[in-house]
Amino acid sequence: MRGCGVRPNRRGGWLVGVGVWSLFCTLASAQQVASHGSSGGEIGPPGSAVVVSPESSTTAVIVLPSSPEPAVHTFWDRANIELFSVTAVLRGLDYASTRNFQARGRTEVLLPDDVVNNSAGFASLEAAGTVASIGVAYLFHRTGHHKLERWVSVTHASVTAFGDARNYALKSRRR
């Protein structure tokens, strides 16, 4: 990157590694078990049984009743509670990390100073972010988009975790 005025960030590589690792873990845990489909050599529709009579050369296909669809999960199930809890903890950590880097002489560039310097207002904003995330997840749940329901919290937690790590990684500026 010579001559373009941009220096490579040598310390930021671990942040990318942590982000890729967390994305990989999230994708691995979000995979669903593949349903038992029919293999290529089966006769008849999926879920049927093939019966061959040893006395004759005829083959009968018996269609078994299909298994009922899996029950749709409730909104406040264990997975959602864990995701919402992680999001809330990371939002609290965002509050702490922002206060920390302000104490070290840095300034917040994403939010106005009136909000960030007001302790109750900033804490309320962090809580509102968590509630908004839960609300969007609930809308996806009600409309049947259950994968998106989970991904709202996963994405929110990932972005917040990245911001927290960045806030703590910033060098101190003395005024």
C-alpha cells in the first residue's frame, strides 16, 4: 500500500479473525438436521414401504402415513432467550466501552454528545436498541420467518461485539 497514504492496521487482524470465527460458529450451530429423504433407489413416494412377497414376483407399495410437521417453536424458547440475553449483555458492554474510551480522551462520532454525555439517556438508548431487536425478531416470528427471527439477534450481537472490541482497542488520547 505504498504511496496511497493508507497504512495497514497490524492489530486489527485479530478482530477479523474473531469475527470470522464467530460467524463460522454461528453458521455451524444454525444448520438444521437434514430430513430423511428418499435415496435414489427407492420405489414409490417418500415415506412408503416396499414389500416383496417371497411366493410371487409381485411387489406391493404400502404408503405409510406421513409424520406430522414439527411443531413451530414458541417465541420465548430457550434459543431466543439466550440470543436476547447475549444481545442485552453486549449492549451493556457497549455502554461501558464507550464510557471507557471517552475517559481515555476519545470522542464518540456516531452519536451526538448530548446523548452520550447524558448517562441516563445513553443507557436508555442502549436498552431501546435491545428492545428494538426483540421487536423485529417478534415480527419475523409472527410472519413465519423463523430463521430470520434468529438472525436478527445474531447479527445485532455480532455488530455490537465488533463495536465493543473496537472501542477497547482504540489508543488513548490525552487532552
